Amino acid sequence: MKVVASSLFVTAAAHSCTGSDDPVITGAVCYHGSAGALGLTENVDVKIRDFASSAGHIDVSGGGIESFTCTNKAMSKSGQDITSDLSDCVPSAITISSLQYCSSDDTIAVTVKDKAVPIPIHATLKKVDCASTQESAMDTMWNSWSSEHATNGAGNREAFEANVQKIIEINREADGFHVAVNKFADMTSEEFSQFKGYKQPKSRDTPTLDLFKYSGAPLPISIDWSAPTMGAVTGVKNQGSCGSCWAFSTVGALEGRAQIAKGGKVVSMSEQQFVDCDTKDYTGEGGDQGCKGGLMDNAFTYAKDADICSEDSYAYKGTDGGSCQASGCTAALKKGEVLGHVDVDATEDALAEAVSHGPVSVAIEADTIFQFYHGGVMGAICGATLDHGVLVVGYGEDSGKKYWKVKNSWGASWGEQGFVRMKKGKGGKGQCGILTGPPSFPQISSSVTV
């Protein structure tokens, strides 16, 4: 079985093992199969060396997520269940919880539990020629990934193999979240950096309306502006390989705050306008630079003095260097409706209160864990060297773990349908520096109709 990366939690279903007759063994018989989850694959091979009167000897080996070899182990069979002591040859990271012979189709059903994946792996092993060579688990993973993501056979196999090992190691240490073999799995960290684009300024000289501090008022237990009943967040978008995360974070905040201020249906606004048109240097540090990076506060300052185009009238191209095409577009926000922006004090309560009023732009360090994040509340150790702009759309708690719900701009196939839940309540600089940007949001006039 090949694991398809777009359905990372789909494994082979637990085999419907039928028939409890004993295998007919006149010589060594071999069985091979594979299964997995999160884009990871484990091969399992079983050789029955000899068998008579419900007892015999077997070899059991695996590879991919974890390699192990057990040779010439005594085994017994009762009904379908095969029992063998493999404790001295199977690593502690994995457990073979079930091994069954299914006489109706002459297969072996295996269930493997591994710390690297959050669910049991069920593999059906079919009879093979003992002298034949089977596809390695890494080949299976690479071929499966390539069929989904590689273009014209391209792809960095060396980086892919290194990243698979990182993913396995991260998952074994992770508490409450998991990473996976995704569309970024063949990229080095240097290559992946093009999918970010936040430029950390040396100083914060863009004019702000105010510094938002926690008022001391009771905070909602949870809030999610992306929920259909709230309607303040557009669908997840994809910046591609343009370093325009700052534009997506800015636009997300404008979209959400405009909907909250004015009501009605949230209007998707143009990131490409900011990439092409927001070029003024407000701080003496070069200003926003399209696909080469930018800063949300600069973009909010630009938005004060411009019509903000709708996405439909100024579509995203994911490239820069083009001339500004905002003239004549359909304005989702008229010039003057964006009054300015407000920075948020670097505390958990201040950010929570700001988010309770609407989406907030934030900057984070999006390191290796972000590259491969797939789901759960991400509470791993990460730095605070800010390099990626995203949008906090809510917060909540899951099984005792408090989190910020964050909208990313890497498409809906990444993470939890394009979102990541980051640990809330860490204090200090916050998870991955989320409190230190500082967070900011635009102030939208409610007196003019969009």
C-alpha cells in the first residue's frame, strides 16, 4: 500500500482476517506489506521458516519509520493469533500489538504502534517470493510524494529523506501535535524561507493610533472569527513562493475588521495590490518590497491613503515587479475608511482581548515544525526570530491545552485546513514570538458603507 500525502491520516483499514486454519508449510514462506500515516510508511516482512503442530519459527523485520530485524524466533499459533517473543529485537519506540494468520486468503495481518504516528498502523502482508526484492519504505514514500507533488520528475530526494527523519523525530517528542510529510517535504530550510517574507524592522517608527493594553475586563472563554456563524474570515489563501506573507496577514486583518465594523458578508481583498503598490518607505528601512518581504504595520499605513481593491478586481499573481494596477479596481474599502492601526501590548491578556474584538496580525518564527505541521496544539520549543506574518483569528482550549487559532497563507492542504493552533499562555515572548511583533490591527470606520 502507498500512503497518499493528501490523505495523511488514511491508512490501510484493519484487515478483516478470516479463516483460522494452519498454514501449509513445506519450506520457507515469505509475506510482505506496508502501511502508514502522516505520509510515513512502514514496511513489514514476515518469513515462516517452519511450522508444524501449531508451532514453528519466524523472521519478522520492518523498515521505514523504524528498522528492526528479528531472526529465527520461536512462534506458536492459536486460532488466527501468532505469538512470538520479539522483545529483544524490536525497538522500544514501536510495538507489534497484533500478528494474525488469515487462512482464507493466505495473508498475515499486522498492527504496529509507533510513537512517530498518532494512530495504529495496520498492514496486510501478502505472500511473495522469498528470493525477490521488495520496494523499500523510503522508495514507497518518495514515489508516493512525487506522484502528488513533484513536477516533471523534479524534487530533492536527499532533502526529502533528511526531512522524513526530522518528521519522525519531532513526532516522537511531540506532545499534543504532529507533523507530516507534506508539500514542503523536499525543501531545505533555506529553500523553504521563500514561503515566509516578514521583515523584522530595526525600529517601530510607523505611526500608530494607540497601544492596546488589557483593560482588565473578563475575557470570553473562546472565540473563533473563522467560524461560519461569525463570518469575519475569508477562505485560506496561498501566497505561493512569493515572500508576501505580510500582505496576506494585512489583508486578513482588513477583511475581518471591516466585516465586524460594517456587518454584511466578508469581502475578499487584494494581496497583489500590496505587493505591487505598497512601496513607500515609511521608516527609512526600505519599506515593503513585494515578494522580497514586508511589514504589516507599513501596509496598514499604506491602506490609510488608498482605496483597497477587492480580490476579484485585482487578483493575486504571486510575483512582483509589476506596475500598480489599483486605479479603476473595485474598492472593497474606500480611501479614508482605514483610520490607521493599533499595536498590541506584548502580553497574553492584551492579545486575547484584542482578538476578542476581531482578527489580529502577528509575526512568528516559522521554523521546521511549521514547515511540516499537520495538526494539534503546537507547543514545541521554537525561537522568536520573527520571519513570518500570519493572522490570529481566535483562541480556545482543547483537552486542557489552550491555543491561539492562526490563519496561515500556505493553502488549505497545509496544517488544519490552512490553520495552526499555537500554544496560548506560554508567557514571555509567547509561542514562537507571537506576542513580540508587536501584534497589530487596523481601525476601520463604520460610517461609510463598503
